[in-house]
Amino acid sequence: MADIFDAYALADAWDEMFVRPGEVRTAYEPVLAALQPIEPSELRFRADQMARAFTDRGVTYAFAGEERPWPLDLVPRIIDALEWDLIQRGVAQRVRALEAYLSDAYAHCRAFEDGVVPWRLLLNSAHFHRAAQGVEPPGGVRIHVAGIDLVRDEAGDFRVLEDNVRVPSGVSYVIENRRAMTRIFPSLFAEQHVVPVDGYAGRLLAALRAAAPAGTTDPRVVVLTPGPSNAAYFEHALLARLMGVQLVEGHDLVCRNNRVWMRTTRGEVPVHVVYRRLDDDFLDPLHFRPDSVIGCPGIMNAAQAGNVTLANAVGNGIADDKLLYTYVPDLIRYYLSEEPILPNVESYRPDEPGQLEAVLDQIDQLVVKPVDGAGGMGIVIGPKADAKTLERTRKAVAADPRGWIAQRPVALSTSPTLAGERMAPRHIDLRPFAVNDATDVWVLPGGLTRVALQEGNLIVNSSQGGGSKDTWVLAEGPAEQPAQMTPDGELPEVAPRQLGPDGNPTVVQEGAQQQ
């Protein structure tokens, strides 16, 4: 085994790369073979060069008030074709069930009448918007893009951790991670038959165009961003560029006679589909927060009139409420007449009789989450929390049982991750991205693997200091070389890889990219 793995000790969790010490899983054998001849200092050098290239290209994220290069670990996460088939079927099934729930919740409410979901879950949700009531989007699609977070448990089985169907982010890093890894280990992609990820932008654009209002012959799509100060602005700009559509802010749009127009240097042009990357509350000051200056006044009226499609739809937040998460297996059975392909993590509902007491009694043994939390904020991991934190959490749950759920702690699977100049196990999760075009739910092969960079930490979110790995889905057929195409069909310029005098690869820096 390579020196870099000499001190690698398996954690008390499923290890993605090793069956047991010294025994590598079959899918990882080429990766281990590629890493064996590399000295630890050289691997660290490659990682630092990659971080510099990310900074030059603007592939960054905000953490603790500082803009940092996107942290990509050099050891990929590998999923074989059989496992991926299970994942993509399970994710697509879940999206279809949540789509059916949203349609029902904003129209007939059959699931509530039949007792599958309690009325209080809908009426007490902060994300239930009456402005969305009765709005029937083209093709019935409200979830155009979904990000379903998965973890692998102690037995190696995938489980759903949470659903994201409002404005899920992170797919740009999937694209950039792959671009970077093809530079660092180009030969591995030929050996491993890795399924490419460059088709995402084309799939997304096709789904957005398919979502245009009826009668639109040549729909115009725009990406609506809160602006450059937003933490995900890089993603907004990248997706707009790859799709070949305009990136706009609220002041670039104007609503008149329940139609949306975009201001250009040649006058106003109509807009038919808005892929919006800001929350409901800030979208339209006439319907939601009146102090919002980043939205577009009147855009909700245009959506209600059927003259513009908002992707994802307003009001989707009731479907990624973490309390609703506990009902999704029942919703799959109710709407689809199917058994869930991917199980949930075992969960408690403190707002139900008897369960509040159980949660409060076992709070030091559970993971407690706020139902509206995002980015890992507010999560309390009972077995690792101190007495003061547990007492504060116990009081918060008792005061507002509807605002929390509790789950069994899951020892998220680990993967070898570069820590300094050695490999160490770090916990990871997986966010596959799904695109719904009304005829099919397509799942991007791979998704974003997030990694907790601190030893023993179970919070993988980048906002909490987490990193990422390139996720490789293995194909059964011949290898395909991934390549990102620009909207005009040309390959984008990338920094060439060269060998320096010491035989190590160097990266020719690119100029800072204007997004």
C-alpha cells in the first residue's frame, strides 16, 4: 500500500474505499494504483495548484466572512452502475411523490382529507403561500430541479437524509469538480469508464423550455439571481452561461399587464420562463416581503395569470419541510402505489402525542434538527453535545414541538481524504440532482459528494467548513471522455497541464473570469 495510506485507520463507519485494512474495494483499485507512486508532498502540491486554479476562475465559496477556493479532495467517490441504478430510481420516485404532494396541497388536498398527512403540517408551515393556491404550472411541474440528500449508513445502505426542492444549489461544483479531476488524473477516466456530467446544462435548458406557458413558440429563459453578493452567484452565472441564456437581477425585469419583460439595450423583450435562484420571500414585494429590493414587483401576478413560469414554483417549501420528510414514504405509497426504494433515516415527530416525551428523554442519543434549518445550521448531535447545549435544545423543542424533528444518529460513511500530507477517513454524504421535464425525471450521474473536513465531524455543509469530492458513476460500456460544451458548441479554454522541472504537474494560471 502507498506510504500515504500507511497510517490510514478505518473509522467506526462504512468505508467507501476499503473493505478492511489493506483490502481495497474493486471499483477503487485503479485509484489506489494511481495514488501509490505519488509522494505525499506531490499530492499536496497538486491539491494546492488546483485550489489556485479555482481561485483564478472564481470557483469559490464564502466561509466565516471570507471568500475561499472551493475545497475539492483529490480522492474521488466511486459508485458502480448497479448502485447508481438504485439511487437514480429512488431519487426519481421521491421527486414524483413530492410533485404529486405539491399539486394536491395547492388544489384538492386529498392526502389531508384521507388522513395520510395531518392538516396542521400544511397550515402551520412557514412556506405555505396562498399566492400559489390554484396556480397550475405548465405540464404540472413545480419541481423542475431537486437535490435529494443521501447518506450511506453503517450497513452500507443508502438512506435519504432530506429533500431540497426550493432552490437547491451545488450542481456547478459537480461540473467544476469533474473539470478539475480530468486535469489531475486524466488517464483514470479512460480506465474507469466514468459517466460524464456535462449533459446537465442541456437537460436543464430543455426542461425549462418545456415549462414555458402554452402557446409559446420560442420561449425565452432567464436565470434570476440575487446578485454578486450571494454565496451561490458563481453557480448562477455558470448555469446561465452553459445554457446560453441571460443572467438577470430583479431590476433587469419589469412586469406590465401581467407579463414579464427584460430590459435590454435594444428595448424590452418578453420573458417566458424564470429560473429563479432566490427565496420566495424576496421574489415579489407585492406578495411577500415588501422591503425586498432584489425581486421583481408583479412577477407573481404574471405567474398566476399563466404568462410566465417560475422554476422552481413558489410554495415548494412545504415539500422540503423536514417534518414532511417523515411522511414521504407514506406519500410514495399513497400517490404512486409503490414501496419506497430509498428508506428514510429513522425519525421522531415531536409534535405528535407521546413522541415529544420520547425525544426529550433521549435527546442526548438523537440528532435534533429545526424543520426550517438549512446549511447545517441549528443541528444538535446529542451524543456529541455538552450538557448546556442539550438543556437549551430540550427547552426549545418543548416550547415548539412543530419546529423540530429528531433522528437516529447515523455514522455517515467515510472516504479517504487528504489531511495535510496524509490520508484520513472523513464522513461524506451525496446530493444527486434531478431535472423534471414533465415526461421524465432525469438524475445527473453522480451529484455532489460533500465531505466533513474536520475529524469526526458529521456536518458536511460547505457553510460549516465542509469540502467536496468528485463523484464517479461507473458505466458498464466503453469510457466516455467528459467535456463541457459552451452554448455555441465549442470546448471552453482550460488551463493546460504541464510538467515542471521536478516532474510534477503544474497549472498555467487563467485570468480571473468575469461572471
